[in-house]
Amino acid sequence: MDSNRNTRYSRQILFSPIGAAGQEKLSNSRVAIVGAGALGTVLANHMVRSGVGFVRLIDRDFVEESNLQRQMLYDEEDAANHTPKAVAAAEKLRKVNSSVTIEPVIGDVHAYNAEKLLADVDLILDGTDNFQIRYLINDIAVKHRIPWVYGGAVSANGMFAAIRPHATPCYRCLFPNPPAGRGDTCDTVGVIGPIIHIIASYQATEALKMLVGADKHYNPYLEQFELWHNQHMQMNIGNGKREDCPACGLGELEFLNPETEAEEVYTAMCGRDSVQITPRGGRAVNLEEQEKIFARIGKVDRNPFLLRFQVDGCTLVLFKDGRVVVQGTQDITTAKSLYAKYIGH
């Protein structure tokens, strides 16, 4: 290890459970972070500052002013420019640690691209607010035997668990099926910043343990916190592995099987007054050419990553991968109509 690295990570190396050998393992590790929102920005900050050699940041969204209260890597300029979160986070973190390779990915994780995005890393970190994506992460983790750390936070509540497929219960052992509804979200019941940092910091600590191979210190609990009323609960999940688990028990990785009958997936974004439309397999879009077309119809503004088109009382946000977010409605029928009218195939 060179002298510059010794200096940068000196305090971490002095921590004997990591030491010089552990630091070397971190520098050779690859981590994917799914979601660069509240949890994801804290996770990314910890991973990059701790010297993880490669960090892939995956997020479908762009920065908005309401994010700034808790999403630590963004600023007012990012919100004003509608900068994609993955790009804004990567730009900030490259200034923090230029020795880490940071790969921003603007897009969703879905059955068509999950293996490409998640199967070539040593660890996956959950920074999402989406149950379906967590089950998809779990299927990838089970199939490729990749450890991952689940985390969630809303209001003043949060929980996390470290999952090592085939060694510990997987996510589906603990939560056999996705909930029928979306549940509470930050957009519907709010959130305070401290719970985000607590949960993500616990997640990051479990990540460091796994990456340096600190087997004896892995956390065996599903831990839950409620900060406002000072509550903390630990649930020992060590015996929670199920032989009949569809994922790790029976190998039925259903969330990795794409639904080929639909050309697009329509998802109402809870609390956002928006509908996301994701073309199956993605579609490359030339934003400059699209701007010329839309400019004849309504107001358009574009940055290098996305285009915003205001028409018919809504805003269509078009990304390079063909994804569209229709802002101003949660009605999927309305979103489908606008998509067919202005985007088509």
C-alpha cells in the first residue's frame, strides 16, 4: 500500500479489525448501490470515503428541492438544473476521493438489466424505497451468492438486515411476498434526516464487515429503530431460513423473469403525483432531436441527461434510455394517453 493511501486511510487502518490488510481488501472490492436518494447518498459517501475501489451508483430520478432536507450529496444548483441523482452524487464524490472508480447509472433496475448491473460486484447495498426492487435484488443475490444489506427508513422509523444468501435467511425468507399496497413513504408521511443517517450508517458498517471478511462480527439481527419515541428492537433472524422459501429454498427466482407480454411498464409513483413509464429492454433516445420536435408543441428544457416537456397540464420527463416520467397525474390511463400521443413507439 502506497504512502498516500496510508495517509488518507490512516485512522481507518488504525482500527485493528480493519488494519492494512482490510484496507487492501476494500480497495479491491466492488459495490453496487441501488438508489441514490436519502439512504443511497449516505451509503455512497461512506463507501467512497472508506476507499472501496469501485462503486456503481444506480438511480432513475433527478434532484428536486424537496430532496435537499435529507439527501446529503445534493445542493440547490443540482435541483435547479434537474441533475440526475446518480450523476450529481458521482460528481461530488469524485472530488472527495479520486482514487475510487465511480460509475453512475441513470435508470431503473429491472428484470432485463439486473444481472448486468448487479451480478459483477462483491456486495449490493439497498438504498431504494421500492419493495419490488428489493425482491429483485434478493433474486440476484441468491442466484450469484452475493451478500447484500437491506435498509428502509420513513417518518422516524427505520430497519436494516445483513443478508448472506444460503448462509443466512434471505429477504424472501423474512418477507415471503411483497405487500399488497405501497406502504408509507417519505412522500406521504414525511421523514426526518437523522433516521436516514442512522440506518444507512448501520448498513455501511455491515458492508465494511463483509468486505473485509469479519465473519465473527456479522450482525445476526433484523434491527428496527423509532427515534422520536426512543424505541429500538432487535429480532434474531439466525433461525429464520426456510426450506420452502421460493428463492433460496426452491430456487424459483420469479422476480428475475421479465413479463414479456407488455411493451411498457406503468408505475404510479406514490406521493409524487407522477407515473413512470419504462419500455421493456430500454430504447435509446436522441434528446436533441426530440427537443426540436417538442419545441413546436410546448415548453421544453433539456440538460445532457434528460428533457422536460410541458404539455396538456403535465410535464413529460424523457430520459436517454427511453424512460418517461409523467408529472402532474397519478392516473395511469392519463399517462398512457400522453405517452401514446407524444412519445409513441
